[in-house]
Amino acid sequence: MERVTTTIKTWAEDDRPREKLILKGRNALSDAELIAILISSGNIEESAVDLSKRILSNTNNNLAELSRLNMKDLMKFKGIGEAKALSIIAALELGRRRREQEAINKKQITASVDVFNIFHPILSDIAHEEFWILLLNKANHVIGKFNISVGGLTGTVADPIKIFKQAFEYNATGLILCHNHPSGNIKASDADLKLTQKLKEGGKLLDIPILDHIIIGQEKYFSFADEGIL
């Protein structure tokens, strides 16, 4: 039997992603429909929406997982060329930057979730470990965030000298540590506990207290302060 492919052009107008966006607004569209607008067309066997659904299905319908795919990963899907892959990557990066900016604009840290909201857009989508610090003033307002080290899949090195040097340079009176676990497991390792204790003791001597250490694992986080182990 000859295969008959249904294209978006044959759909009812208010079911087409672009028209649906115009008529009903962005909240009415599914993730697949939004991606379909980005890629514009599918392939000979799938509409743009069907192709988008398949891409999402391969990333467990999770936009965070989708954002971890690089251009070559995306181009493995039939119908996704370089231009379409770059459109998807650029759109997801804009979303990440928006989340990061919204979190930074709050400026004052009042709870561990505030730290999570700052670093989640940076650390949740990467496949390697990174160690960051957040510098605060006496009112717990954010002075700045700094990348201390970049590691591999299972660990990274955080140099205490580099950490406290950065704090001194910006006259910080408080420090929050943050790193990610690409595996998604947010349990603190023995190495995490030892490093935190070492930095805590150093902070006491230098009068720059370590206020918290946050471990980010995709959509979840672990706070040393919340768990009472800092």
C-alpha cells in the first residue's frame, strides 16, 4: 500500500501550531508544537509536530534532557539539518539565560532555593561537573557568581586558595558553594563532605563564613545548611 503522509497544511487552521499560537496564545501549545514552529517542517514520513514528538520522546519528554543534545545529536533525527538543530539549541539557550537572569535579579539570598534558582540554569543541563561560588555581602545580597573549576563526569577539583582569593578581591562577607552531579543523584559524597568541612574551617579563620553548599542534580538539589550538616 502507498503511504499517505498527512502534513500540517491539511489540518484545521486552529490546530496548526503557528495559527494556534496566534489565535490561542503561547500557553495553548504543547512542547512539541513549539518545537514544530522552530523547525518549520518535518520529513517525508512525519509532519513537523510528529517529528518534534519523536525527538521529545527520545529525551523522555524532558526539555532539560533535550537541551543537553548537541548539533550532531539532533541531526541524527531524519528531517533535522544543521539550521533546524541550531534553531532548537538557540531557543533552549535563550530560555536558560532568561531563567538565570530572573534569579540574579532577585539579588538577596533568603533561602537555599534562591541559590538553586541562580545555578540551576547553569548547571542542570551539562554532562560534566563544575564548581561555582556565590559571593555575598553582609545583607546577603549577591555580589557575584564565579566558576572555580570544570571537571569530568564524576568530579571536579575546588581549590580553597582560589575560592578565598576571589572572596577577598570582591570584599565578600559570606560564601555559598555550589556544584552539580550530572548523574542526577544529589546525595553528598564523602569527598563533598570533606571539602565542605575543610572550606568551613578556612572560612572561620578568614572571617568569611561558608553559609551553604548546594548540590544540583537536574531538577533537584541538596542543601548542606537545610540538612544541618554544615
